[in-house]
Amino acid sequence: MEGKKTNYQNRLFIITIIFFLLGFLHISFAIAGLACFIAPFILVAVYKDKVWCRYYCPRAGFLSIVLSKIGLKRKLPSWLTGDRIKRIVLGYFGVNLFFITMSTIMVSIGKIEPIEMIRFMIVFPLPFKMPQILDLSVLAAILHLGYRVYSVMFSSTVIGLVLGFIYSPRTWCIICPIQTLTTQKQANKSF
């Protein structure tokens, strides 16, 4: 990958938009968002580098395109670039993934009902019900997992938009759990 410097983010940003639109068709399509959780680790295993963050991440492309001409462009505070905030965000999303996994298992074995709503930061329910254009019959666990994945992607995109508007378009990338997990300390290259 060393010689190849093509950045596909400015083309792949559309995946972020498609992801959110597909959730309006039917929330079960949101499970496709798991690819954004898995693909970076496959790429880092193959290339021994965070090529996902630099060349492929659809959210990074989306934030760059949407926020390139607008925003306050304030200086990044030191707390936002430190290891502590990265660990906090990583821990928070790790706990969310644990609860998503466990609650989906509980739904699949009939111990709890699926949660059929989008929640910001997995805690705060949005004040409206997600429209579902298609009336598909899916397993309760798939329905639940779709809402949970959509909630995580929605929350991190909103945070990314807010941080990008205040500071610079890809500020989210600094604290993104995927970036934190795939960054090798000895190869601390900028993205």
C-alpha cells in the first residue's frame, strides 16, 4: 500500500448518505453498517497500517465534503487531542457494543422485546419514530440490531458534525474508536 496514495473518501462519502437513507426504507438495512466496524480491522491486518482512515472511511469523506466550506475553524483544544479523551470515547463505544451484543442475544432468545427506536448515544431516545417505508417482516433480533447499529452510527455522525463545525471537518477522526484501535504507536502518521 506504500506506493498507492489514491484517496477514495471523496467518492465513498455517498455510502454514509445511503446508509442513513436505507434506514428509512427499513431499519434492518442498518446492519450493513457493521461493515464499517469490521473492514478497518481486516485492512489493518492486511496492510499493517490504518488505510481505512486515510483512504476509505466513508464518514471521513462525508465530514470533509459537508464541512469543507463551513464551520468556525477554531483551534483544537489540547484535551481533544490527548490520549485520555480517546480512551473515554473508546470505552464508551466499547460498552455500547457490549450492550448491543448482549441485548440482541436477549431479544433473539425471547428474554426482552426489541427496542424499536433510535437513541442518541444509546441513552437518549429521539422524540420521533423512525419512518419505515418498506413493511418487511424480519426477526425481532434483526430489527433490534438494526436500530442499535443505526443509533451508534447516527450518534457518532452527529458528534462528528458538531466537532467538525466547531474545529475542522475531520476532528471526529482524532477520537474515533476505529482510528484509536487501528493506530500503531510506532507508525503515528497523520491522516
